[in-house]
Amino acid sequence: MKTNPIALSAFAATLACAPLAAFEKIALIDSFDFGTHFDTETVAGTEQILDHVLLTGADTVLWRNCGGATMRYQSQEEPPLLMEAPLDPRRVPESRPVHGWLRYWAVEPDIVRTAFASCKRRGVARGIHWPYEENHWSHWTLGAWNLSHPQFWCRNARGIPWHGRCSFAFPEVVAHKLRLLDELLDREPQTIFFDLFRSGGWTVADEYVKPHRDKWRQRYGEPPPADFHDPRWIALVGETQEAFFRAVRARIAARGVKVRVLLGIDRVSLGEDENWTKRAVDWKKLLREGVIDGVVVECVIPDPKRPYESTAEIYASVRDAAGGKPFFCPAMSYNFGGRPGYPWYAQVTGDKPEVAVRKLMEIARDAGAAGVTMECVDYRNYSPAVCEVIRGFGASAPQPSTPQSGPTQ
């Protein structure tokens, strides 16, 4: 079904005075995902993306700033590599030029500034979705800064370097990330969301760098453990991770701006906290101490025999751990490698997708969640029926005049 641009524009206009909902609906989006549908290197194409995304009922948009270390805006700190990215999609045929790759880092005007300006006009809250990676699973998105600084690359227990990420154990790496943060703050986001799900394959197994090995020997008087599951090793790496988030908070405070910091926690269950054992991020401590302002449950691992009931139990456990701080639950349209979205719930229960997403939103609301996150809103991946449920939940977002013209699966 084709999108009706007149209806989309009329709907977008009604959002200019839309207040932020008490039950927030956050859309995670990336211009890259629309690159073969709209001319996303232009102001008009960016507006088309937002028209499309807001059909879901989103009242907050978190725009992806990068894929790996390939920036989606004009970065002075992370310039693009002087080569084509062979896996990037080509521009749409009618765009200029007909041939060539997407180059968001060179687009004028700046894509993130363009998107944020549109959000301001529409009365939509805006922010950045920042993946916790320098490479997208060892693909083509390695950054020029990374490749220029091999002395900071991560290493495994055998000392073999991995170019996929530079370690936060080096002050120079943290300084680089903070300069990237400065660039984002210059674009006036209201939220910065760090996404632990998108880590490029990095775990504590890759943190056998010299600063960590030296700290271990000083503390324990022995070589670092070969088994990276050692709780002491995870805790040692965790000190580095915590220091990074404290540095982010301090940098935002030093800029004198009010920016909400959210942390995306991955694969949440009633068992092992994988965000600690794999990423060495103690999200509960960061919440308690106000280093972050809230957490986004990126996905849960429910019991297939009790999908909704076990999900409610997991959400309740996050609420209790959050100690009154905001948390957000997923309204995810994909099933990412063992990370079930609402299509999985529909499959195992026999519910229609729109019924499943309604039940999941009700469970989140009843657990005390501050809202939901839509992961991700791509081109037509949220059906009109699902969009209608999300839009109408809590009656917080304006209803478009022709909902049947929205995204289709």
C-alpha cells in the first residue's frame, strides 16, 4: 500500500503542539534504513522519514548518530575513511547522483541537525541513539580514529589485538568519545541513549589491555585470569565502564545543558544479568547514583510457556531494581537472534500482532514503566493495525486522518 503524502503532511502538522506523554513512546530510527526508499541525504527526505515514523504514535524520536564508527552527520572528530563503503545501500534511483553510496558525513545540511530542527517544529522530543560499538560486527564501519590508533585496540587473554574496538581503559579513548559527545551536544539533543545491545561483538573477553593487566597484577599479585568469566575480572573491567559513564555525566554538566541519559540493557531475564557478565556495566549502581537517568529494556528473555506472565515478572524485577527511576519496555517489531519482539509473542500465543503489542504495552504500564521503545522503526515494518494500537494507547498522540495509509508489513 502506497503512502499518502497529503495525509502524512496533515498529520505531521497536528503534532506541532503535541505535549510529551506521561507514558512515553520512543521511536529508534536510522536514516540509513530508509536509504532505498527516500532521498535521505536531503531535507525533504529527512522530513519523509519523520512523517513515516510518526504514524506509529511516537512522541520522542531517537536518531542514530552512527553505524559502528561511520557517522551519520558531519563529524570533525571522526572523519570518514577515504574509501567507499561497499555494503552501504545505493541512493534511490531518482536522487542525485543516480550512482554512488550514501555519504551522510558529507551531506549539507547536516542530517542530525536537519532531523532535530524538524522535531522542534513538530513538537516532538528529540535525542540520539548511540550504539555502544566502533564496528558493526566486524563489518565495514570501522572508524578512521580507531584504525589510526592501534595502540588502544582491545586484546583477548592471549594478547591478540582486535581492531573492532578501542578500550576505555585508555584515557585517550575516553577523551575521543567525549569529543564525539561534544559534537552531539552541539546539536541540542534532549536525550542521549547508549545502546548496550549494539556492541559490535565486544565483551569483557576483549579487555586484556595493558592498563587492565597492570591493575590486576597490582591488586592481586598474579597474572590476569585466562577465564574472563572470573567475577573479579568482570568487576575490574566494570570500574573502567563506570568511569566512562561518570565522565559522560560530568561532560554534560560542564556544558551546562539539561540532557537525559538513558542506558539500553540487553537480554533481561530473571536469571543472569548479561549486562554485567558480558559488558561489565552495573546499570543498577549507575541508576542509584544518578549517573544515568533511566534504563531502556531492549529485550527480555521470557518463558515460552508463560510468555506474558513471565514478561510481567521481568518488568517488575526491573522496576524494583530501578528504585523509582524511569524504565522503558520494548515494543519491538523484530526478533533479533534470541531477542523476541511482539511477532514472537503473537506466534507463541496465537494472538494477532496488534493484540500482542497491546498486551505488552499494558504489562509495561501496569509494571510502572515510563513508556515503551520501538526498535526499530524502519520502512513499513510496523503495520497499520499495530500503529493504531500504539497511537491510541493512552490517547497521548494525535490520530492521523487516514491511518490506513501508514506503514505496512
